[in-house]
Amino acid sequence: MSNAEHPPYLWHNHRLVRWEDATAHLTDHWWASVGAVFEGIRGYWNGTDGETYVFRLDAHLERLAGSMRLVRMDNSFPPEMVQEAVCGLIRANAHAGDVYVMPLAYSTGGRSFGSVGERVTNMFITSRPTTSSLGEAHSLRAGFSSWRRIDESSMPPRVKAVANYRNSQLAASEAVLAGHDSALMLNAQGKVTEGPGSCVFFVRGGTLFTPDLSSGILESITRDSVLRIARELLGLRVEERTVDRTEAYLADEAFYCGTAAEITPIAAIDHHELRGGVLGTVTQQLRDAYHGLVRGTDPRFPEWRTPVGLAGQQLRAAQSANRVPW
Ligand code: PMP
């Protein structure tokens, strides 16, 4: 969907606003974008239920509040209110289909980097139809970037701060220019971290492993979901630990995971073709399980799915149009 084609509404500072009317003053942009923090959230359509389920909304809102706290942003947006704003926006835009939702918090009014108390926190939320690729045969060829992943000593990799994404953009564009589809990044110690916008898992000898949270990665909600599915539903052997670059090359299987990336198989790393081929068996098992859970065709982990209320809305619309007999 281009900017010319857009949903009717977005949410800005406590209210639904028509897309065309959502403006900010040009000068607000100055340093607001440097300090901004955001979330990327997905909703999945379940045709049988006539409902869109937002995946792990509470975890996303908790991370958003944590990102705001870390960058010392005042937060006058309680999670319950943002939760209703997200669901209300999906209903207002009548997204009866898969959707991507992005809340972004930014501060305006500060005169210097250090002016904490003078700033006012603003938040907007956008939603766009975004089809899932979980059912598709789709894999990526990855390459290690020469850019190292940002490090705790200078930037906060575990939160979703807009400023962190310069690092992602440098790595991703370098990988694409070098002929890969996407990047992987090492940390300052030369250990594997993550992709520009997703975490990474490997499978070798039947064991699933992924860089631990102290390797310099985002506290990813999909990563946490994959770990729980692997341990609790599939009974796989799982390790969270430091990962060497050569382990990536010797892996049988690898995949990126993230809200946008979902579970995307990696077919090759730096032109080392992975032995499991484009979609290894463990990756496939995890992907199928993940797909059932996000869409609600698998009823387990019901607490992971927030219904937005489209089902009720459609029923009410049908009732008020007198199209149902009761
Ligand atoms: N790492 C980075 C740098 C990301 O931007 C993302 C996407 N949010 C992820 C990992 C995956 O995080 P999540 O599963 O919470 O979307």
C-alpha cells in the first residue's frame, strides 16, 4: 500500500484522526525522530471466527513502555489505553485481513539533548494491510555485514529505538549491494547477534540455538514465542548462548524471526548453502506451529491473541441492518 492509498484513519494523541488531517509542525521533526521509540505489531485474520487477532499485544505494549522508560520519555499513555487504541484503529479501518500496526512515541519541545523535563511525549499509531508470508515458499540468502551490531556500551540494542535502525540500515544495504538478500551482524566480540530487523535461529544436529539476550539483540517477542513453541509444544533441545560465526556456516538450518519477518528460512550464509536446503524440517515444524497459533486455528496459548472485536462489530452491523432474524 503506497502513501497515496491509505486506510481512512490513524490514531494520534488520544484520538482517531482522518489520515489526511494527521499533521505535525515541520519543526517538531528536528530531534523528535532521534529520540523516538516504536513497536511493530501484527494482527492475523481468522476467517472462521470473522475476527482479527493481535499477536502478543500485551508483550509489545510492555516493550514499548520499557523503550520509553529507557530513553527517559514521560509516558502518559497507559498500556490499557494503547491496547484499546490499537484494536479500535483496526476496527475503524475495517481490516478484515492480516494487518501490521505501528505505534510510535516521540517527544517534542526540548531545547537540548539533555532537556528531559521540558519535553512533551506524543504518540501515533498507524495500521496497514500486510499479508502474512507464513504459507509461502520463501527463503533468503544472508551475508555477514562488516558493520558490527550496536553495543550496550554506547546504544541500547534490547529496546526498539528509532536511532538504533541506522545500524540496521547500514548492514542491510551493504548486504544487498554485496548480492545477498539480507544481513546478519556480529557484535564487537565477533559473536553472532541478529539481522537488521529480526532475530536468528540455527539448527545443528537436532539442537535449536540462538544468540542469548546479552549478545546485543532486541528483546524479540517472536524469538520468545519460538523458544516457547520449541520447548513446550515440540519438545526440541534448545540453547540460548553465544554463537560463533563458523557455527552459522555449519548449521543444518537457519531462519530469521520477527514480527514482520515471521519465520523466514535462510537458505545460505555467505554462500555456504545450508544442508537442510531452503526449508529444513525443524524450521518447517516451527513455522507451521507458529502460523496456527498467531491465526488462532490452533487454540493453544489463547493469551497470545487479542481479538479486536471485528466479529462483534460485523454482527452488530448485520443486526442493525436487520439482516439477521433475531
Ligand atoms: N531484532 C530487530 C533489530 C528488530 O527490529 C526486530 C523487529 N522488531 C526483531 C529483532 C524481532 O523482534 P520482534 O519479534 O519483537 O518483532
